[in-house]
Amino acid sequence: MHDLIVVGGGPAGSMAALTAALRGLDVLILEKSQFPRYKPCGGALSRRALSLLGNPLPSRIRERKITGARVHCQDLMLERHKDYDLSWLINRSSFDQYLMERALLSGAEAKTEKVLGFRDGGEWVSVQTKEGLYKSRCLVVASGCQDGLKREISGPERRECMGVCLVSEIEAEEERISERLGNALDIHFGVAGGGYGWIFPHRGYYSVGIGGISSRLLHSRQVMRRFLKENGFSEEARLSGHLIPQGGNRRRVARG
């Protein structure tokens, strides 16, 4: 019997496990994917998010300091910078691995097993995987908005409450990235229904993507291809995607 089972080893799950383990609880993380794993994401961490991590982010995780933004709307463009860092850009694969390692070093246990269902027994909760049955006093579900376990607990998300994002990582030389964007996020309004497009300058690559409300962004791949072309990138770039509840978790849903 564990004190806590955390389903999902991403940032939310790992931080929940880390916090509980540091307080002396017996914690088990159940994550369906073997870490490190690819996770499509723009990868911008705000000062507020960084302050919640507890420890300074290692330099190997921090890819680029961001001090400002370049914002486009129709034919207008405005760029502003601060004399301090607004955020840091990170690679989600490395960042998620780092948080998982912190949770494990703090005493949590992790297993690579997909959760199939759960049962609330009142004083305990049981979680079923293909490999076995685990019990705990509490359960944290951090496995994404479209995960079957989440739907079992709170039901499916309504389409009108969902967002959709497509993202591509495009390799480039550091010098060209610095010349193009420096320490600015490039944000384009008006290119995706109810959302925006972005170009973020990472270490050795750009994160290029669009995000909008799924009911208004019906042809997301066409919109993404057009956004890539208009900004000087290949339309044949590899795309990955998310469904996103408004203000909620993320889960990868498409890749090609």
C-alpha cells in the first residue's frame, strides 16, 4: 500500500511526486512512456513557473534566455524588451527527464506502465495496469486531458472547450537564430482561429507552431503549412500536435 500514486510523469506528475516524497510519503509514479521521451512543446517557462521548481534550473536545461517579444498583428509589429529575463526556453524531453530524476532522488519510485483503470475503495484507491494492481491512500491523475483515466473520472472534454496546437522543431545555426530573433519570442496574432502562431529561438533550432480553439481551427495542418511558408520555413517540416483544454493539460495526438 502506497501513500500516493501519481499517474503521469510529466512536469505536473513529477512535481506532485517530488513534493509528496519530500514530506516523507511513499510515492509511486506510473508513466506509460520510457523516459527520456519526445514531447512536442513551444518550451517557454515563465519566471513564475521557474520560481515554483524549488531549485535553479541547470544550465544544460536552459536553452535561451528571453527578455522580450516581437508581436505581429495584421501589418503591425511591435517589439519590446526588459532589462531582465522574462522566461527561459527549454527542451521538454530534457526538462521532463530532469524533473523525473529529482522526484526519484527525493524518494519516489517510478514504473513504466500504462494505467488501464482505477477503483475507489473509500479508504484506498486501486490502480490497474497490464503488469499488476497497485493500491494507495490517494491518487493524482496527471496523464493529460485525453487520457482514458481522466475521462473515466471527470468525463470527456467538450470540443468547444478544447484548443489544438501544431508544432515543428526546425534546425538552424545558432548565428542565424540569434540574428533573426536574439532573445525575443516571435508571436503572430490572426493566423489561427482564436489563437496565435509562434517562432521561439531554442538552442540550435526554432520551435514553430500555431494554436487556436479547435472549433475555429478546422484545417489546422493547412494553416500550419501556410504559417511555415510565410515565415521562410519548409512546408514539408515534420509536425506534431496537441489537444489542450482551455487552461489545462496537454497531450500529443498527432504526428507526421
